Amino acid sequence: MRLVTGQGYWSPLVWLALAAGVAFFGWLFWRLGRRTYKAGTDQDAPFLSGEAAPERAHVGGQHLYWGFLQGLRPTLEALRVFHSGFLGDYVTWTVVVVAVALLVVMLT
Amino acid sequence: MIGNLPFVVCMILIGLGLWTLLSRRNLIKLAIGITLIECGVNLFLVTLGYVERGVAPIYTYTQPGVTMVLPTPQALTLTSIVIGMATTALMLAFAVVIYRHRGTLDARKIRELKG
Amino acid sequence: MSVVVRTVARIILPLVLIFGAYVIMHGHLTPGGGFQGGAVAASVVALLVITFGSQRWKRIKGSLSFLEDLGAVAFVALGFLGIGYTFFRNVLAGTGGLFGAPVPFGPNPGWLNTGGTLPLMNWAVGLKVIAGLGAVVLMLGLFGGGDDW
Amino acid sequence: MNIGIHLPILAIAVPLLGAFALPIFAKVHKRLRDMWAAAVGAFTCAMVIALAIQVLSTGVVVYTLGAASPTQAVTQGGFPIRIVLTVDGMSAFMGLISALVGLASLIYAFQFLKEDQGKTLAMTLFFLLWAGMLGMEYTGDMFNFFVFLEVTSIAACALIGYRTWESRPAEAAFKTMALYTLGGLLVLLAVAILYGQYGALNIAYLSSRIRGSQLDKIALGLLLGGLLMKAGAVPAHMWAPDAYGEAPAQAAMVLVANTQASLYGLWRVLFTLFGGALAAPAVGWLVVSLGTLTLLVAVLMAILQRDLGRLIAYGAVSQIGYMLLGVGVGLVALASRPDFGLVAMQGGIFHMLNDAATVGLLMLAAGVVRRATGTKDLTALGGLGHDLKWTGGFFFLGALALAGVPPFNGFASKLLIYESSFRLSPLLTAIGVLGSILLLAVFARAFQGVFLGPRLRAAQSPPVGMLVAMGLLAAVILAMGLAPGFFVEHLVTPAARALWEGRDLYLAAVLGG
């Protein structure tokens, strides 16, 4: 089971035991909570920022990292332009890779 | 020097093919560019097997004492030609399908998949 | 296409087929073989498509792809024939049976009945290439949509 | 007939025969075709597994085609005259990957493909692709390697584009075909240069003669360029998201395995063919830098995607970066620092197996989503977890494993890569960890967007066969995650050693003495 990495080892069983312990304490804290929750009442209704949310609210996948993407916008825009979808660009970059490989091999 | 001329021709063919791929936009012309590169490589293979004043490598026809050219590069070239035929046919078929859907063969306009 | 083209096509069609068959059949003796002969013979399909239009030959597409599969299966099966020794072993050569005559030493005009499994493989490949290349040409003609031009 | 000595060729020839006989059986009856496909698939997997056991227990297996016996000497007067198949530990390992992926794809395909949408054609092409992949991995001859490379190229591109009633697959197929052909021609040119110098094509013979002349170096550069392109290294990776994203699910995962077969070719060229005369550190640094670039760029692009298929495709490309990083570190360390080089190789090679299983699982799950809803657009999907419980679970498992969350298999292999690359340069490890974190973010987003949330529409749950295929991969992932030591010791280490120090054994097995 043990995976020796050269500087130590990694055993998923140890990790599993750890995870089981954490889960146990989590369950313990959950048990200690108040039992006043009732399904099907107002407690069940979804809220977004304190306002009642529409019934079918779903944060789509593309909105999840809005701030993060905003911060990286210049880089990501450059990358998006880089992937232009034009076959000539694909071929150009392949030729560049071949040229770099040839240069590296020839110069050493 | 003059003996290297065929190799120079091969390299020119390969270069022409690459130039076609890099500068043209019509899908059919791109397929032609690929074919040009392939011709260059095939010519290179055949040239490798040539022996000065060699004859065709047919064992039963040759008189003793005559040099034959190497048969292996010719077999390799033939295999490569067969493969090239298949790839060219496939690329042309895809070009036809693209034309039917988009009504154009301009590679700059066929960029639905990007980003 | 015009009457001249149609007439000439009718005349040279059997000649092209015969030449293709010759190239396939003598593949183990002279330059040539399954692919080259198959390509020559498949040019018949191109001739037919150009001369008479592709719509007319639509119904032979199914049988062409069937023949192509048959040729490929025959080729791999011939490879399996030698599995008693190794794959692709030429077990028929020199056994005296079909294509099994021993090759005489020295210059000779070339005997057709030699070569073992090679001629059979040439025929398998030839069948595959005739049918496959023919199907490709026919399909490209059908794709284009234009019939007579 | 003693089947034990014919294992390498049977593993290649049987799928080939299966591919060509499939349409003939389909003409007779559709059920007969399915039975034939199942039989061929099972037989091929059995052959590959038996061959792997044989190789791991007895060493390099050489099969001489057309000889009087498979073990007949390849050389005559010191010169190789026949075509050989050579299977060492690395080849056997790659064969196992191909067999696993092929089997899962085949099981999935039976119920995923529709009869009126070219099911027979797709299965034929799948078997061709499978035979080509196994051929690339088992061959001991440079020209045969090129031929099988082209067989996989043609079959793969036909699989990408066989849905001609849509416009996007044709576009992806044309682009991929153009680049694959270009890469294949570069490889052929390199093979021709090598042949021109040494007059032979046998890998072992070439390896024993190569001394590192200028022409050798040109050949190495061309081989590197062509194979890196086929493996999908940035910046020549752009065909990969198009192809993976547009291919049908059962084909996309085989395409990933095909990419890895190209990577295998790269390792074979670097370690065995040029193992004796290579300026290792420089080429190693090239591979390492392309690897880090690949994993970073691909992950950043994955964040931007709105199409589930392309998102997973960029994830798959980023994993190629980890393999390049791992084996590249091994290549840098080959001459001077043997203490951590082997660990890096183990990590990189173990990651190939992990990547095949996890990316395959994700792609199959995406195929189920597309089949149920008709779209892969993340903006239109949501709440599928209500109906597709098993698929959602499998997707979750695959996403965690791919992102390298412990205790799954992705973590084990990435740990090996991190620990060894840290010894070379801590910066590499930092980039690798950053890539993993971003990948987790990407797949958390994809899982949340597709499977969580209120039920937007009803989705039909997939048939049992597709679930079985995904369950097979999930079981492999769990097993590799919970017992990484076992897999590394018995499968990965022999493969890594075959590249790392097995060149002499390889040469001796083929050339004798």
C-alpha cells in the first residue's frame, strides 16, 4: 500500500484514517446542534443576500470565478487570442516547436 | 556537389509545401501543400536508395555483375504514397463536408472552434 | 460528356482493367503489385464517373465497400496462414502447390507460378485498392452533387 | 500452435482482422456484429495482459515476423534483416493502458452509438485505431512506427469527423488531419535521414550505431518536433481541444490514449534510440519547459471554456504537461543525478495510466450528459445530478482524481513528480502545484454547473452498459488510489527502469549477445 517517494512515503490508509477522524468530529459537532429545523416551512426557502431568491435560481458554471477572471483578464484575453482557431496559426506554431527543438538539439 | 542536387530539390519541395501551408487559406490548397511536403519526403527516400548506374532491382532479369539500386527505400516510398493517398482523400472529403455546411473554403472563416 | 468521350471511354475501359490486372498479377516478378495495379484499375471508376456522371453508379457503392472489406480480411487472413511458424511466414513458397513452384536460379523471364503467398496477398491488396479507391472517387463525385459536366 | 510465443503479433493482428471483418458481419446481422466486436475486444485484452505478464516475468520479448520461428535471430552477419516487434517493460505498460481504455470504450460504445448514425463505421474505425496504437507500442522498427502512427492518425481523424451531419466535427477533423499529417511527415523525414546514414530501420541496431553526428541531431530534432506536436505540447497543442471536444465520447478517450502512444514514441526515441549519444540535459530542459508551459496554459484556457467537452479537453492537455514534466526531469537527471531521476520517471509514467483512466471517465460522463440533454454548453446545463446520480458521482470522482486530491491516484503520481522536480528546481514544483489547484477550481466549477442546482430539465438516465464502462474505470481509479505502492512497484517501476537503464537489455535482446 505504501508509496515510497525517495524522501518519504505516502500511504492513503493513514490519510483515510485521518479523514475518518475528522468526519467523526464533524458528526459530533452536528449532533450537538439545535434540532429546530423543519422541512417544508419558511426555513427551507432559498435566500440570496437576504432577499428571497426565485425558485429556480442556479449559479451557472461560467459565473463562479467572476472576480478571479476579472483580475487575470489581460492574460486570459491574450491566451484567448492566441487560440485563434485559424489553421495557419496551428501550422505556424507547430513549425515553431520543430524549429526550437532543432535549435536546442543542434546547439548542444 | 552535383550529386547533392536531388536532395536540394527535395528540400525545396518541402519548403514550398510549408510555404503553401503557412500562406494560403483555401482548404484545398492546404491539402495541396501537405501533398507537396509528402512528395518532397518521398523523393528524398527514393534518392537515398539510388546507386550510381544502378538498374531496377529485379533479380530474375539482371545479368551477373550489374549493380542494382536498393529496393528497401522504394518499398518505404510506396508505403508512404499509399498512406498519403489515404490522408489526402480524407482531407478532401472533410473539405467537402465543411463546404456543404459553411458554404466557404476560407480557413480564416472556418473558426467556429476557437478560444 | 460528349459522344466522342463516351465512345473512347468505352473502348479504353477494358484495356485499362486488363493492364491493372496485369500489374497486380505480376507483382511478385516485376515492378508493380497490389496497390499500383489497384490504382490503375480504380481509374476506371474515375473514368466512369467523369464520363457518365456519378449518380448513375450510386448503387454500386455498397458492393464496393463490401469488396474492400473482403480484400482486407483476405490480406490479414493470409498473414495468419503462416502462424504455424510466424505471422506473415511464406508457407506456400516452394511447396509445389498453388504459386509454389521453386524459383530457378539465375536470369530467367520470371515464372508466374512462384512466390507462395505473395501473389495471393497482391490480389487481396489489389481487390481492396480497386474497391476502396473506387469508392473514394465515387463518393467525392457524389458529394459534389453535379452530375453531368 | 503454441499461442504463448505469438502474443505480440496476435495483439495487433486480431483487432486489425476484427476491424475489417466487422462490416461483413454487420451485413449479416447487427447482433452478430456486436458479438464479434465483443469477442475480438476480449481476446485482444487477454493477449495484452498475458504479454504483460510474460514481459514482466521474463524480460524483453522479441518477435521476428516472417521467420521460421518467432525467436529466430534478427541479424545476419551483424545486420538486421527482418521486421521485429520488441516488447519491453515500457511497451507492455503502454499496452495495458491501451487495453484498459479500449475495453472501456468498447463497452460504452455498444449502447452509446446509434444504429442509424454509423455505428458499424465507428466500431470499425475504433478497432483500427486500437490496432494502430498497440502497433506503435510494440514495434521495434522505426518505419513500422511511422506506419502505425499514420494508421492511428487516419483512424482518429475519421472518428472525429464521422458525424458529417454536424459542421463542427468536420472542422476539427480537417485541422487535426492537417497537423497529424505534417507531424507524421516530419517523423518520416527523420526516419529517412537515419536510414540514409545507417541503412537499417531497426531501433536496436540504429541505437547501437548512432554516434551523434550532425544528421543524427537533425533527425532527433525532427522526431522531437513531430512527436511533441502529436502529443499535444503547448504551443502546438491547438488541435487537441478541437479534436477531444468534438469527437464522440467513446472516441475522445481513445484519442487520449493515442496521444499517450505518441508520448511513448517520444520516450522511446529519447531514451532508447538516442540513449547512447544524446546531450541529455539540454533536451531534458526543453521537455521540462514545454511541460510546465503546457500545464499552465492549458489550465488557464480550461477556466475560460463554456463547453464541457472543450473544458475536459484542456484538462487532458494539461495532464500531458505533467507527464512531460516528470519524464523531462528524469531526462535531465539521467546523466548526473540518478538519486531522484528514477522517481521522477515513475511519477511521469504512473501519471500516464492515471490520466488515461481519469480523463476517460470524465469524457464518458460528458458523453452521458450530451446524450441526455443534447448539449454540452455549460450555460445551458444544470441540476442534472437529480436524474443522473451515478454519472454525477463518476464525474465527481474523476474530477477529484484528475485534480490530484488525496487519496486518489492523481495525487500519488503528482506527489512523485513534485518531490523529484523539487530537487531539480523548486519553481517547477510551484508551477505544478498551481496547475493542480487551478484544475481543481475548473472541475469544481464544471461539476457545480452541470450536476448541482435545481432541476432545470428532465434527463434520461444512461443504459447499464455505459454505466458499466464508467464503473470499470472508476474501480481502476479507486484501486490505484488506495494501493499506489502496489501498482508502482509491479507495473510502473519495470516500465521506468526499461527506459532508465534498460537500453542495453533492449539492444541485447534484439541484436543478440
